[in-house]
Amino acid sequence: MTDSADWTTALVSARQTLVRASTAERVADILRDMVMEGRVLPGAKLAEDSIADALQVSRNTLREAFRLLNHERLVVHELNRGVFVRLLTEADVVDIYRMRRALEGAALRFWGESVDAGRPPAVSHVRSAVTMGVAAAERGDWDGVGTANMHFHRSIAALADSTRIDEIMSQLLAELRLVFHVMPTVRDFYEPYLGDNERIATLMEAGRSQEAVAVLLDYLDRAEDQLLRQFASTAGRRSEHADPAST
Amino acid sequence: MTDSADWTTALVSARQTLVRASTAERVADILRDMVMEGRVLPGAKLAEDSIADALQVSRNTLREAFRLLNHERLVVHELNRGVFVRLLTEADVVDIYRMRRALEGAALRFWGESVDAGRPPAVSHVRSAVTMGVAAAERGDWDGVGTANMHFHRSIAALADSTRIDEIMSQLLAELRLVFHVMPTVRDFYEPYLGDNERIATLMEAGRSQEAVAVLLDYLDRAEDQLLRQFASTAGRRSEHADPAST
DNA sequence: GCATATTTGTCCGTATGTATA
DNA sequence: CTATACATACGGACAAATATG
């Protein structure tokens, strides 16, 4: 049961195909994957005609898929101009981390309340994400470290036992991947935080929730700082970021 | 400047028309208003043909509007079955309040950090929402009290200075209105909390953020409890609540 | 600054598939 | 099980807005 975190996420994505999603949703899945893998870079335009042609779907269906991705904040829709892969600003990064502190902090505090009440919820998901990250680091798989780190924070948020919080967290992490694509190496970013994750998991296993919260919030502060610095140094591309009510 | 809270919300909705929203968005606006005002009750089906006919828009456009409302969780979309006004469950109420505690609590704490750092942000929005509620109560306008209460909590969340948190808060409050439509009188619900809002505002003006947080979280606990009790007593209608990946 | 080409926004008609009486 | 109603998806059309030379 070391990789139980993997099972659940795998099941979640599997369910989408199980319930026989609409074509618009399947198209959105394809485009989402391309965006998340960095095959289309932030700022790039997603032209209706060519994509509808390539995927063999009607423009109407494709536009429905665009709406879905727009709501996930992965693309922006500008009236009469089309849809573009989201290009995050420094303000977005600040905003996202502010939200992460709120949600992850609250989730960990909520978990702590249960501990103090004498009925400690399981920490196994958190721990398995940590070991997953360490294993990936040991074999030099820094992409795997990034994935494990996402698992870690998703399982922290999951402690709140709220589907809405889970959903928002997934969206926030997906948005952050848009930033990573504009950054040089991923190793420099994740390596310092392997220790933090380990420390948080250990504190939780010891029932010391207060300290775990403190480490987590400090972690988030530092991660935000580092990301913003990276951002400033790679301020080469800044083209469109018209911010009108995202449609 | 007593009603500055009103200005901002008015501007937000005005902006939608300013940027010359697409027809899909205008249709969504109309439907949203009808749902929020309780003119179409939770569980009711929104048939494509009749609505498209009544609003004189194509079904394509209407479907785009449905997507928007679906993302706001005001309607649910069941594949090959159509769109229905959202019907909240007890689990939804629990989930929503869990999220509210996370967001409003974090916002108030964030504000407290600024206070402790010696640069106290303005509390005028919070205070004006309180006086708005008191005034409405004095003239027996319990609908106005409800609106003022929404302003109050929105301005609490706004202390986090995060557009994402603002957005989510608005959505959560909109969802809650779906519950109110299934409830008897509104007065019994809001009256007890006028005092809480007043107390929180006063504590904030005194810079006692810790205590303000405590009162707020306690307030949310009691509101959730009361709502769940109301829910149990009005458990008359429960038809569709198929929970598949909401499309 | 203008004329043209391209692309989006919106609509309609229709064929197919799905759910339900 | 059949029939009916409705949702899904397509392709074509045209006006309006935008981009291009």
C-alpha cells in the first residue's frame, strides 16, 4: 500500500472515461494534457479552425471544450480574438500562493483538531507521497520529484475532507505547472523542499500539528519567493495578458 | 461612503455589461438571476428547446450559457439528460462551511498579520456591511439583512486581497442561496447573527484580530448547525442528486 | 489610414444516439 | 418493446470583428 496515493488519482482520471464523457470533455482532456505537458506554451493561440480540423470535431464542440478549459483557468478567452494558453503573471503567483496558504493551512489545522480530540486520522497518504519523492530523487528523476510533490500537497489539502477544497487544490497546482514551463530547470526548485515534506510528515506522525502548520506555511512562503525570483529573471516573454472578465 | 460595499458589487455586475459580454454570458446572467431569486426551484429541469425559444437564442448559445452556470455550481449537467437547477445535500452544506471556515478564517488571520506589523488595513467595508444590516433589520427588511450579511462575509474574505479567494467566496454564497429557497423564513436564520457581525467588526477596529477570528469561526459553526437542522426538518423533496463528474 | 483576408460569434437544419413513458 | 421526447454532434451559413498587407 505504499503507492495508495497513485491508485486514487489514477481512479479519478479513469472515472472520466468510465462515465462515457461527452466529446467536448474528451477534446478538453486532450488539450489539457498538451498544455500541462508544455507541448503548447503559455501565450500560444489555440485557433478554432485548425484544431477542429485536426481533432475531427465541429467548431461548436471545440468551443464547448474551450469553455471547460477556460473555467479551469488553463486558457483565456478574449472576445472576438480567440483562446490562448494562459500566461501567468507575478500577481497570479502571489494570488495562488495566498490561496494555497489558506487551504493547506486550514486543512492541516482541521486535521490537528481531530488529533487533539483523540481520534487521529491517517497520515499514510502524506507519508507515501514523501517516500515517493525521496525515491524519485535518489534515481535522479526530477520530474518524478515534482509529481510526488504535487501528491504531497494534494494529500495535505485532502485532510480537510472537502471535495470543494480538493478540487480547487488540483486547479491551483495545474495552474502552477504553467509557470514551471517558463522556468529553466525543475531540480533547483524542488530539491530544497524534499526535506520540508519529510519534516512535515514526521511532525504529523508525532501528532505535533501546530509545528507542522508552521513548517508548511514557511515552506509556502519560501517557494513563492523563489518562484517570483525565477519569474523576474526570465521576464523575456510578456505579450498578451489582457485581463478582462475571462469570459 | 457608508455604502461603499454597494458600489463595488454594483460595479462588478456593471462591468459585465460594459465589456459587451457575449450573448452566452448575457443569457447566463438572466438564468442566474432567476435561479438566485428562486423563480426556478432547485431540482427543476432547464429544457433547452423551450428556454432557447423563449430567450430567442440558438441552442448552441444556450448550451454555452449552461456551461457557465454549471461551473458556478448553480446547475448540474447530466449527460444526455439535460440541465437541472442544483439541489444541495447536507453534505454540500457541510462542505461549503468547511471551505468558508478555511477562506474567511485565513483572510481574517492575514489581515491580523498586517495589523501586528503595524500597518492596519481599512475595516470600513466590514463596518459598513454591519451598519447596512442593522438598518435593514430596524425597518424589518429581512431580505436586506440577508444581502448585508453576504456583503459582510464577502468583505471579510476580501481582506485576503486575493481575486481567487474573492471569486470562490462569491460562488459559495451563491450556492448557499439555493438552500435558503428551500427554507421557511429567512428572519429566524439571520437575526441571531447581526450581533456576531457587530462584535467581529468592533474587535477588528480594536485590532484584536485573534478574538475576531475566534468569534467568526464560532459563528460559522453555529450557522452550519442551524442550517443542517432546518435541512433535516424540510427533508420533503429529494429527487435527483446523481453525483457523476458534474460535466 | 484603408482595403482585404482571416477568424470569431451566432444561428439554423439535421442526423444520430440516449433516456423514459 | 415501441414510441416519443430530448440531448448530442455535425456542417454550413453569414454578420461582425480583427488582423494583415
